[in-house]
Amino acid sequence: MSTVFQNTTTVTVLQGDYKVSTDPKVVFSTVLGSCIAACIYDEEKGVGGMNHFLLASSSGPGGVSARYGVHAMELLINGIMKKGALRSNLKAKVFGGAKMSANLSDIGANNADFVQRFLSDEGIPVISSSVGGTSARRVRFHACSGAAQQTHVADDRRLGEQEQAAVAKTQAAPARKPAPVENVTLF
């Protein structure tokens, strides 16, 4: 399975964004703290995508943004369908939802609960997920096949400057010193 990640172009999915592809040479990548990345795909049609949302919902104006769960999920599903996916073939892999600060509410758990409920309500099976915990994750997703890899960061200290900034935006967490990482390939 890891061979689908070789000789590919990595496309970063930023917070509040989503990407869709039918190109077998493209791999999506993102870094998550309490945010969620839903990776949805139709392996038979060779199409899929990844989103990265910050919060399950918004209580104020501006809730129609990919930064929020419902809108992010709708954009992703519609984008995949426009590229030829059949709704009955859709499958999902879900990542993120960590509790990045003991002093803050558990935004990650709320995000993880939301995405699981949303996918269940939409009839899209979650093939695998890695949510919760207290550390950041780097996720790579091969949209055409549905293959996913996760690098679990034991502590967000190991992240580079750009990744620290991305995690800090959602968690208000300060940058720290390096810690060990663990690579996991999810099926």
C-alpha cells in the first residue's frame, strides 16, 4: 500500500480548505490538532478528496465557510461527486480531534463527534479513523485509492515552523522542543 505514496506530488490542505483529485500522482497532506480532516473517496471511480475544518459549527455570522464542519463536508462531498464519484461508493477515513490543551474545552472531541454523526447521517461508512488523544498528526491521503498514512507526533514540539503555526492557530499552543514521532499506515 505504501507504494501509492511514491513518486507523487504532495498538495497541502490548509485549515478551512478542501481539495479533490482524480490524479493518481497526487497525495493530499495536512497537519491536525483539534481540527478534523475527512478523507472521502470512491475507489472504483478513482476520485477522492480531503478537507480540514476547525470547528463543528459557528454560532455567529460567517458559518458558511469551509472552516466549519457542515459546510466543509458539503463542499468536499459535492466536489467529489462533480468529479464522477457515485454516492453509493463513497467511503471515509477521519483524522484529528485531539485535545491540545488541558486548559481549554475539548474542541477536538466535539469535532470528532460531529464528523462521525455527519457521515453516519449521510450513509457514508467510516472505514478507519484516528481521532482524539493529546497530540498532533500529519496525515497523507492518496485520494484515488483511499490509502492513508498518519505520522503521530508524540508532542507538537516536533513540528516545523509552518506546522507549528497551523496547530497554534487552532489551539493557541506555544511552540516547543522536538519529541519522537511514530509512523502509522492506516488501511
